[in-house]
Amino acid sequence: MTTSGTRISLLVLFALLFAGSTSCSLTKGKGIAEAAVVQFHKQFNAEQFHDIYAQADDGFKKEVNEADLTELLQAVHRKLGTVKQANAASWGVNATPTGTMATLTYDVEFSEGKGREQFVYHVTGDKALLYHYNVNSPLLITR
């Protein structure tokens, strides 16, 4: 094999190894984010809204202050009740320079009705930090 052929083979091998490690990292990020959703729901059910905010990403905190998040979560808790069951509806994971962004959507059965939640977590290392949260339900519509 020629020197240029050896370089090409090494480049291909490196690319395959990198792609494999990135894929494992993305899958790991999804799992860490899924565990964070379980924790979010436990804290939500216990009305530990301060803890949810304290564990959020700094980017989230720049967009939403603690009082506003607490008011939102109190309203959701009051109108929808506690989370009884959450089923994954969709997910997506993207690598970023600072870790992984995992977007998870859940169909949720609350004690008072149904809703759909979307979470975005910034995953760095073994930690998932809430980056975005959205909940939709007809029960949240005020008239």
C-alpha cells in the first residue's frame, strides 16, 4: 500500500471511530435527558418548583426568571394535577460544541386530564440541564 493509500485508510478509520463515538454520545445524552424528565416530574408532583429552576441551564435562566416559571408550574399543577404517566412521543438529539441538546416530547396523563410536554435539555457529561419547557393541554385554556 502506498503512503497516500495508508493516509486515506487511516482517515477513513478515524472518521468511522469518530462517528461511532458521536453516536454513542448522542444515545447516552438521550438517556440522561430521559432520566431528567423523570426527575422533573417527581419534583413537579411534589411542587418543588424552586429545585426545578435551580437545576436549569443558565441559558434557560436568562430567558425565564424563577417567579415566572413558578407561576407557570403552579398553574399547570392547579389545572392538570400531578403527572400519573408520561409516554415518549418523539425525541431528537444534536451534538453541540458544549455538549448535547436533547429534545423530548411526551404525551402525559395528569390526574385531571391529558397534555403534551416538550423538554429540551443541555446535556454535558452526565448532567442534563433544563433548557426549554413547554406544556400544551386544552385544560390550560382560560376563558
